[in-house]
Amino acid sequence: MSDTAGRKLFQHSGTALIFRGALALLLSFLVASLPIATVFALVYVFGVYAITDGLTNMAHYFYDPERHSRWSMIGGVVSVAVGLVAVSWPGITAAALGVLIGAWALILGVSQIILAMDVRTTIRAWLVWLLTGLITTVFGLFVLVNPGAGFLGVVALLATYAAVSGVLLIASGIKLRRLGTSSMVPAH
């Protein structure tokens, strides 16, 4: 690669990093300044996830009739119902999202624990299911005890990540652009 081509590559790559960093800072600003809109967006994302998770659980119930469990179907129905509530009533859901997510996780976790206990004699991986159920149950209890802090913490974490990422991308872009304008381009 020629010296001129190397400089252009660094300048263009640096510009792309600066642009990406600016977008990340914009995201950080929007999330921090519009936490309610962020909550509504997360309500919809959660609703779609819960519906998809529930439908998958229910499909598995019908797909493998020899090994299906009614607990798998119950967990699927609960997930779809909670997802539909979240998507249908986002305002109410946003206000009660912590409680809704906590109750959903608690019920889903308990159903997973019962399912794991039901299949422990026939499936070797029942301990993984049990562990998943225990973790889901503990998460549900945590969110039920402290619903607001858990959800606003996610929004704050997203804003912080975007800000730090944006600053680092801009700093990297500036360094690459400087490298592209200097007379010393690293050899390949």
C-alpha cells in the first residue's frame, strides 16, 4: 500500500469512528433526557420477547408429544399473556413493568423448577433446567421487592454505556485521523 493510500485509509477510518462516536453520544443524550420514552420502547421490546418465548414454549409442547409437560404449556401461556398485556397497554405496563416482569419471572422460574424435577429421571440435562429455574425465580423475587430501581438501572446503564463508548470511539477516530495526516504511516 502506498503512503498516500495509507493516509487516506486512516483518515476515512478515523472519520467513520468519529461519526459512530457522535451517534453513540446522541443515543446517550436521548436515553438520559427521555427516560420515559426509553421505558416505553423497552416495554414493547419486552412484550415481543415474552410473546415469542411463550409461543416457542407452546410449540415445543406440541412438537414433542411423548415428552411434553403441562408445565411447559403453562409457562408458555403465562409468557404470551404477559407479553400481550405489555404490548396492548404500554402506559399501564410502564407504570407496573417492574412488578409485571418480577411476577412473570417468578411464575416462569417456578414452572421451570417443577419441569426440571419432572424430567430428572429421563433427561440428563435436568440440572441445567433446574439452575435456570432457580436463577429466574431469584431474579423475579429481586425485581418484585425493588421494581423501580431495577428498571431505571437498566436505562441508566444504557445511557452510561453509550456515553463511554461514544467518547472512546471519538478518541480513537481522532488518533487515526492524526496518524493519517502525519508523515509516519505504519508499514504493513
